[in-house]
Amino acid sequence: MSSNISVPAAARTVQLLEFLLAHPEGVTPQECLEQLDFSRSSLFALLQTLKALGYIDQRKSRGRYHPGPRLMAWRGPTAGDPQDLLVAFHQEAASSPIKETLAVAVSTPPHIHILAQRESTQRVRSSYDPGQPLSAEDCAAGFILDPSPKETTRSTGFYLHTTHETRELCVPICEDGYNPRAALLLNAPSFRHTEETFMSYLPTLREMAARLSYRLGAAVYAPYKGPALPKIEPASPLTPEEITAFLQGPWVARLACVQPNGMPHVVPVWQEFEENTFYIASWGGSRWAEFLLDNPRVSLTVDEPWPPLRRVSAQGVAQLIEEDDVPGGILTILDRLNQRFLGQPLLPDSAPQPWHAFRILPDQLRGWRGLRSAAP
């Protein structure tokens, strides 16, 4: 296929392809012109040539240019199409309470590449240069994405990397629930945190990585564990503080209620636990909301499917929440649940109709970890 490219072809082609790989979220021609030393005519000729060859993909007419299938194949089978990961990361990062820099990285041996970041807004901050290759030995993601990670990394599921200038905390994102596909990074200046205060971000970072893994298709989140789970400890009760901390994680609840014919009805629901109260909301067409209006006695179970096998059970009465009961109206409850489980606010005019919100103040709330030992 011929082209009227009037630039040093090989050098310009490689330069454009590297720029595309560094921005898997897509680039516009104007962004290319601003970053690359191309004439407008040369750029468009090269874009069209590479698009025809399958190295560039344009998913919408006049839309952004993305790495095409032949270009992504250069990265090997583990990199995959990062678009779903990028969309999920940006939504999660936008709603994260963490104020330091967050980033998502993949391995392109022998380097680590930062796909995207949400940079801290603080005046003094640490950040990355997305697209620039990093040495796997100089970045926490290199230890998380190592095909043969150290035993301490496998057992703890995170890696902390500290230098004189920065602290990095990294956890894996696992599309299949077990094997890291990407890494989630937290980066901050060393002077702002002690190791103890920095490690306090770990539960929130793990919850974010778990949600990202679920959105990529994982049924569980057990990094490095594989289908064979580690030894399960004997059962022990959770303290009230541990119950509250567990319920802040990305766990759905199973709601058990009673149908008018007396048969039990169990359904998964999004839940928010705040000030010893569960908040749940039904979507349009949910039959369980009608059952609760007829018989408000309910049970809730929230659990995790891997060790330490924490679970919480609650019983109580579901109370219908009226519009005037909540500041801002009951749509604020659905918006909070949408933010909590999808990482994005409720879109305007997208609330299902009809729908209801309920609060459940448990008259019984219990939590355990592990499994009960068999009777001797």
C-alpha cells in the first residue's frame, strides 16, 4: 500500500506507535500534533495508513485513535485490550477518598508502563509520566506483576516501595480473581507520611482493586491464591469495630424476606452500612420491595468467599424511607449506592421507576471469621 508520507518513515511511524501505546485511552489528531513533530498532512497520511493495516483503531467516525489489534499484539497476550480497565480505573479514582496520586500499570517486559493516573491535587505531590517505561526493579508494580513474585508479596498481596523521596503502595488487579493482570498504585511524597500512616490506606486500596477486578469479570478476589485456597482458621467472632470495617468493603448483601404465599425469597442487593443501620434500594420491577411492604421482617447476610471468610448476619425490620426522611431526597441513597458499587454518580434521569429505599436497624447483628471446627 502506497502513501505520500514525506517524513522519515520508520522513525515517524515508531514515534506515533509509541505515543499510541502510551495512551491506550485514545488520542486525537490535535494531541498528536501538540506532542509530536509532525506536519498535519504527514500525520493524517500516517494515521490512515496504519489504520488500514490494523495497527490503529478508530471506533467512531472522527473519534479518538486507539491502538489497533496488530499493535496490541506486540505487547503479548497478558496485556489485552486495556480500554475496559481504563474506564473502570478512571471511574473508581474519581470517587476515591484517597487524596494522593493513584495510577494503574501493566507489565510490558522488561518494563512497567503506567496506563493512566489520577494525580494528587496537593501542591507538593508525587506522580508518574504515563507512557514512559519504568524499570521493574524501581517501581512497586514490578514486584506485584513479577511472574514469580517473592513469597512475602504472595502471602500479603501487596508491595510497599520506599525511597528518600517517595512511598509507593501497590496491589494487584486480577481479571480472573487470582492472577494479576495489572497493578493499582498509590504514590505520595515520603515526608508527608510515616510508614504506619501510609499503610493505613491499604484497606481502601484493596477494596478499590477488588472492585476493579470484579468489573473485569472476576468472581472472587484472591490474588496469587489460585483455586486452591490457603488453610482456613477456626471460627472466631468479629468485634463491633471489625464488623463495621468489613461492611465498608465492596460486598453485596443477600436479603431474605417472605413472599405472600409464605415461601422464602432471597436476592442480592447493594448495601450501605452507616451508624449501625443498613440502607438498601430496589430497582424498577424488583418484587422484593413489594414483599417488604407486606412483611417487613428480614434477614441480611454479607460475606466474602475466600479466607479469612468473614461474614456478618443481621435480622431486623425494614422501614420504608420517605422523600422527606433524607436530606436531598431518597435519590441520594441510590446515588451513594451507585458511587459505592459502580464508582460513578447516578446519571440524570436514570433512576428506575418505581423504586423504593429502605433502612434496616438490626435487632441482631453478628459476625465471624473462619469456619467452625467439626465436633470431636
